[in-house]
Amino acid sequence: MSGKISKEEHDELNEMFQKIDLDGDGHICQYELQELLNDCGHRVPGYKIREIIETLDRNNDDKICFNEFLGIVQDLKGKEIAKTFRKAINKKDGIRAVGGMSEQSSEGTQHSFSEEERFAFVNWINKALEQDPDCQHVLPMNPNGDCLFKSVADGIVLCKMINLSVPDTIDERTINKKKLTPFTKQENLNLALNSASAIGCHVVNIGALDLRDGKPHLVLGLLWQIIKIGLFADIELSRNEALAALLRDGETLEDLMKLSPEELLLRWANFHLENAGQPKISNFSTDIKWISVDFSFISQDSKAYFHLLNQIAPKGKEENEPYIDINMSGINERDDLKRAEAMLQQADRLGCRQFVTPADVVSGNPKLNLAFVANLFNKYPALTKPENEDIDWGLLEGETREERTFRNWMNSLGVNPHVNHLYGDLQDALVIFQLYEKIKVLVDWKCKVNKPPYPKLGAHMKKVGETFYSPWLASAGGESMNGNVCKAPFQPVKFILVFQASARLIWICSFRYTLNVLEDLGDGTKVNDPVIVKWVNETLANAGKSSKISSFKDKEISSSLAVLELIDAIQPGSINYDLIKTGSLSEEEKLENAKYAISMARKIGARVYALPDDLVEVKPKMVMTVFACLMGRGMNRC
């Protein structure tokens, strides 16, 4: 960018300058320049910042005005002290980029990625979004090229895929869709990443800049998490009671509820194969941390898939149900690839030829075969809810909002194993120990924690040992634990004690995690509810806003106006007040405001896990996390 600056470039630079100018005084000061460079991945010491200011400041007022900024952009060429600033400007990252650039994707590091996964994900996205008018500028994508990695750079496709997997996660009104600039694209990527985290994706090592630059392994990794969450959404007893048909003799619903979606899929496949007179299949790969289901074994000779398709294909028995006759002749094909192609042709008749190619079937690609089976289940489960009077259907109350929020928060931190069911998956306390480490409580993994696989003899005693170590650690973290919490992880699922104790334990970890972030920002200053409330009210007042809160129980919060005005105080001009409902609000209008507020908080870089209903109902704990995350964002380092 040398020589004369065009009007378009001038407008873009003006927008960039305003974003860099955090306090809106018309100048870039030392602090703001340092924040800009930090966001662009350049950790520059204070003395170096002062040298840059001195070199680039033309009227010697220790600040850079917009005209000086334009001059700098025009003639920055070879000066060593200017190169860092020029690189930062060219990155166009004036707003906060969530996560920055991940360490894993630092320049010079080589990462491999699966071309098969790229091909499968592109085809899935093309089909899923083909009618979406906001995505026509990038669709359809060529599955054989690298356009996927360029197409996610504006954040729109990612936001749309998140909403397909978990509807209403992102308020569509907050997605920047037209006349996109580098800044509005960055906002979309912030929104996508924070929203992905809120639905349980592990995004700790993925930055918005990684997505903008199209880092293949990170783009594919994030897309797989988003797609998988959507595929697994209905493989859950509380959402699909017909899964109870998979109960075996002597089992209860509690036993079935403990199975992961992968394990339920395996049992579903076996259920239909047994009905077809075929042998059961089982191939679990076990390591020290988890048990996972490997679907590569079912795919390699395609024969099991043939029988599965034949069993689930609609038989026209119900009114208006079509009849699809699966052609089984291809099962006798000797060539593996040709047999796989014949099978996929039959899957196509069911509208289920997604994710795998014949080569993926033969090679047994585990991710893609898992996705293929999950899609088959979602389209044609072919299960009937059993009419068994002995089944306690009252257990299937479904996951509460609070439980889902906690589960998603834990998964976003990358706990291992992945938490599918909040209480059943915490029974050996391994996830709890990992949460303790997140809140800076040391865990003696070597001497005091037992890891699976547990021996059959004495397994209960090993778990009991962990039970008592777990609350001891919580006490070490500054929280008081009672006897009920001590026993919580290993009580039977049906007892209400589990909910009360486990929820309390998880909330403590979540609460301490949030406060630790704020204390780090405040150089160790103790942070509590009054401190956050005071900061919120001072920030609102300093920005000339009318809202204020008395506590996190303040019923005025139900309108979300305080949250929206706080967002606008943190990032001026970000809120479209024409979209906000005011006055005497109905519950529906309050919810619309809350949806907008939660999405906007994520859009400006606050990693919020609370749901819109939490604001409408003024749930104090979850309200606190919203304001705490915004406080962290307002302190410019969250």
C-alpha cells in the first residue's frame, strides 16, 4: 500500500483506525498500539512501543492521529522499526481476535490433513447450505480443491453450520453478511468460535486468525466437531425414546443412558444385524483414558452395511410410508471397491450417500464411517418404542439447561473423556480432577489417582479412593465440601443427591475458573460479586448509559438492556439499537433481546456459556458469568 490511497482504502483504514482507537479519542496511544500488536501475535516490550511511537509520531505529541496513520501506511517500506507495525496493519486486526494465532499453527510448522475429510465435509456443507441465500457467494464449493479453507474466512459458513447443529445458538441478526470488511469478517469469526465453544467444541488451540488464514488442520478439526455435535443430537434417550428398544435382558434405562452416542450407534447396528440373522459386530479400542467405538471394521467388506441398509429401508407398512427395496446383488461382488460402490448406490436410494466414498469404506476411515452410520440412524432409525410396563420412563426427563451448559463448558476445555452425560461420565472423577487443574489446584496423578481400565476385583475401592481425594482437592482450592459432595460422583444416577452434589461441585469449578481469569487480568486482585457489579455500573456510567444493576438477582436484567448497553460501552457502535425491544416487554420480546445480547457478547470476543433463557429468568449464577466474561473482555485481554 504505497502511493495514493483510494477512497475505498481510506474508508477501510478509517474503520481500522477507529477499532484500534480503543478509547475513541481520535489518537492511538502507546497502550492501544501495544494492544494492537499483541492481538496480531507480536509481543512487543514497552520500550519498543515507545520507540515506534517516537519514530512514527510526526507532531511529537506522543500519539498518532488519523492523518499520521494514513501517512505511515503510505510510506512504510523498509525501516526496521516500522516493519512490525506495517505487518500488524496489513493483518487488519484492529478488533480483538479470539485466541489470536494458535501456537500449534505458528509459521514454519507443517501439519498434515485428511483430503478425504475435506472432500466429505465440503459435500456435506454444500448440501446443507445449498438453499441458504447468505452462502451463495461461496457455494457450491469444489470438494477437490482448497476452496473450503478460503470459504470459511468470513465466518458466515461456520456460523450457519453451528446453527444447523444446534439451532438458535447464534442470533442471525448478529452475523455480518453484506459489504464485509476485514473487521466485520473478524467479528464473524469471533462469533463462530465463541459460539462453537458454547455448544461444547474444544477451541482452546484454535484462533480466529487461524480460520481467517485457512489453516487446514484447524479448519477441518473445528468443522468435524460442529458436524459431529449435529449428527449426535438425537442419539439420546431423552430425545428419542425408541432407543429403549435396544435394551438387553436384565438392563434398565439407567444402563442404556450411560452409553455414549458411539456406543448406542454400535448397539443399534447390532440390533438390526441380529434381526437380519447376521453375527454381531464388536470392535472397541481401549486405552488408558477412554473407550471409543471404531466403525472401520463394519465398513471394510461392505457386507454388514448391505444388511444394515436392507433392515432400515422403509417397507411401506405405515400409511404414506414409501417402499424402498434394497438391491442386495452387489454383496456378491468380489472386488472390494466395486462392492463398496454398489452398497453406496443403495444408500443413495435412501438419500444417505454422505461422508464416505468407496475408498473410505474399504480403508475404514473411522471419522467418516462414524458420520455415515450416524446419518443412517438419523434418517432411518427403524426402531419402535417398547410397550414395557417395567420400564421407568420417568427417568427420561432430559437434560436441564444448567446441565447442558456445564457439560458444554467442560467439553470446550478439552476434558478427556468427552462428557456425553453429565453425571454418568463423572463417576470415576477423572474429569473432575482435570477441572481442578484448570482452577490451579495441583493434582497428584501419579500417586493418588487411579485410571481405567479398572481391575474387576477391587475396582469399587479404587473409585472410592478417588471419591475422597476429589473433595479434598476442592477444599484445597478454597471451597468447603460436605459429605454428600464427597460421595457424589458414585451415587446411582436415579438419586436426586447426584444432581445436587455434582452440580454444586461443577459449579464451584466453573465459578473459580471465571474468577481466576479475572484475577489474572487484575494482577491477582481478589474478584467477587461486588467487584464485578461495581465495574459493570462504572463502565455503564462512564459511557453515558442509563442502565445499572444492583446485583445479579436484579429483575431489570431480564430485559437484557444492561447487558446490551455494557457491550456497546466496551465496543462502541457495536449494538444496533433498532433491534432492541424496550418498554413493557412480553416474555417473547425479552427472549429476543437476550438472544441478541448473548450473540453480541460472543461477537465482540467474550466467551459466554450462558443461554438467553438464563438472562430472561435472571438465573444469578449464569448472569454472573455473563457479566464476568464481559468484564474480562472490557479489560481488553479476555
